[in-house]
Amino acid sequence: MTDNWFEIREVEEGVWALAEPHHAEGVVSYLVLGSEQGMLIDTGLGVSDLQDVVSHITALPVTVVNTHTHYDRIGGNRQFARIAVHRAEAAKLERGIASAKLRPYFQPGAFRGPAPQGFDPDGHFIPASKAWRTLDEGDSFDLGGRCLDVLHTPGHSPGSICLWDQKCKLLFTGDTIYQGPTYAKLPTFDFGAYQESIRRLCGLAPQLRLLLPGHCPTPIEPICILHVARGFQQIVEGGVEYWYEDSPRGRVRVYHLENFQFYLPEE
């Protein structure tokens, strides 16, 4: 493989976590394999050769499924032919992301280790890609002996999805559930929709064994869904303290709740 940018780990049989630990986002993509084909859940930051990593793991045909279209989910889309995304965000793929918008996320302070050789933080951009398939709630992917169902979980963004492996009791949560800072200041964020999506996932939690989120650490326990739901409720009720911080996305209110942090707009 081309460099040591990715940390590659087989979480369990047929499920590989492809982490990017040298960037502050702690991005994780996943390669899920069936007997006939594979699914690559998100393509990360796009700063190194993800296709090379995938080809070293499997020779099966692979479909990319973007859990949403933020820059840290679609960075490597350019390397793959078949891309699926929820229909609410398909048009955004075709716009790409210019280097000027990405530059703040790739300055020296954003790296926890060496950047890939030859990477240009000032010139990095994400080119347009096109959805080979648009997704809706209830759609399913049969990989051969392994099926993943699409759950539409808006809030973090309008087309955010989770992918449910019912047989193995796994839920790939993208940015809907993860341990770490959740930025509710993003333009795509909808607090009410997010709270409703979390409430829905609470009902699914008893059927789950592991959550595989889009940011480290991974995997995490299904009880984390309940922690997030409780945190949202506490914020709504005004029963939790907060403080102010300056962030790359502007001044925010910071709530610290059971291994999760919520960053809400200043007002």
C-alpha cells in the first residue's frame, strides 16, 4: 500500500474499519464484505489512496455508500465508479467541494501525525462525483449472505443515513451517533429532526450488538444511543450547564454529556 495514512483493522469477520487517525476528525470508513460484493461505507478525507487499501483487502466489486455528503465522508469518491447516497443529498455530490472551503480543515493544527507524502493542504479539493444510485428509507443491499438496510436518519444533515445489518446486529451510524464533539452549528443541522432520529434509533437499540460510527472510537455499545437521547432531552429542558468556546465554525455553546459533546450556536 502507498503509505501509512490508514489504520486498518478487521473489526469482525467481513467488516474492516479504515481509520484516519492522523487527522483531528478521527474519520473512520468501513468495508463490508459479502460472498458476492462489498460495500464501502464512506470514503473519508480523500488525502490518500483508499482504493489501493480496498483492493488489498478484496477483489470483489465494491459499491460506495455515503452516509451523507460532508467533506470527511466523500473525499475519496473520485476513486470509485459506483456511488450511492440518499436522494436528499445527491445533487450536492455533483458540486464537489472547492479547496478554499477545505483549507481550514487541513492546516498543520488539524494533523496528529504526518500528512501523506505529496499532500497539498492548500490545493486539496473534492471533485464532483455522481450518484450511481439514490437511496430512500427501506432500501436494501444484498452483498451475498449479508444484507444492509438503509435507515434515513436526518438531523446531522438532510440525507444522513444509517446502515443496519440485521443478521449480525450491527448498525453503521455515520455521523448520527458517535463519541466525540457533535457540531450542531453546521448549516445542514436540524435539531428537531436529529432528536426524532435518535428517538427512533432508541427503539432499535435492544436489537443491536455493536455500533460502528464514522469517527473514532469504534465500535461502541448500543447504550450510546440512549446517552445521546438523554443529552438532547436535557438540553431541551435546560437542565445542563454549558460554556462558550471559539471553534473553526464560530463561537459555540458547549455541552458535555456522558462521553458526548454538543456544540450549539452561541444564541
